[in-house]
Amino acid sequence: MSEHNYLHTAEYWIKSLKLKPHPEGGYYREVYRSSELVRAEHLPDRFKGARTFSTAIYFLLKSGELSRLHRIKSDEVWHFYRGLPLTIHMFGANGSYKVVRLGENPERGERYQYMVPSGTWFGVTVSNGEDSTPGHIHDDFSLAGCTVAPGFDFKDFETGNDKIMTAYPGYQDVLRKLL
């Protein structure tokens, strides 16, 4: 295998970026955590304690993997870096469903960044590459980054379960895939 092809594997990026398995699926590594804190009394009531100003991670999904349905108490900005496009599946408090696609082809409606609002149930899937641009090296992964403010804390992380199915009638097929 040539070095050029090796650079386009999920295993290469997992090793090079020192990523580890994430509880929601995929692989991650925190690369930034602000050294300063926002005191609890200056945060909305949904936060129980102080939080760092901001955090940032690398996040990788292999082809066929997904980031399971979850929500956090902060806004989360997703940044597309490389590989196959990602689809962010979002379920709003009003029963709505929205998808946003991250990738490098704006002519296909893909974006490089997107902010998922706090409290939004969401999951992320990776494209299988069938609709990639002709001549594109078919990567087996998607590499992204996530920036969270106020900073991420696992105390603010909630995974979805079967109870969410009743909150979004008409979207059971998508929800089942993301649980």
C-alpha cells in the first residue's frame, strides 16, 4: 500500500490523532479545554455548576458507523475536515426533524460548519460514498471537529432511548437507526 493511500484510512487518523472510542459512537480526542471557568451563577439554570468557557474535539466516524442520538446542554459547532460527508439528524423541541449535511461540496448543499443548538436531540451518520464526486478518493471515514460553549461536561450529556419515539411521531424509522 502506498503512503498516499494509507493517509486516507480511518486507522491512520485514529492512530495519528490519538483518538479513542466515544460513548455515542465513533472516535474522539479532546484537543482544547479553556483554563477559565464561567461560574454557575452566571450560567442558565440547566447547568448545575461552573463550566469552562469552551472545549473542542476531533471526531471521526468510519463508514457505516454513527453517532447515536444524544443531546447536550450547550451549543455545539460541527466542523467538517476531511473524508465522506456527514449528515446531522436533528429533532427539535417542537417535534420537528431537520437534516444538515457537512462536506466539501456546497453545490450539493453541504456545509463546512453547522451549529446544533443546545438541548437538540441529534445523531450523525456518514455517507457511504456512492454519491461522491467522480475521481474522488473514496475515504472510509469522515473526520470532523466539535466546539462546545459553554465547555462540554459529561454531566450535560444525555443519550436517547425508546421513550423519544413517542415525541416524534412519523420519524420512528430514522430514530430507530440512531438509537
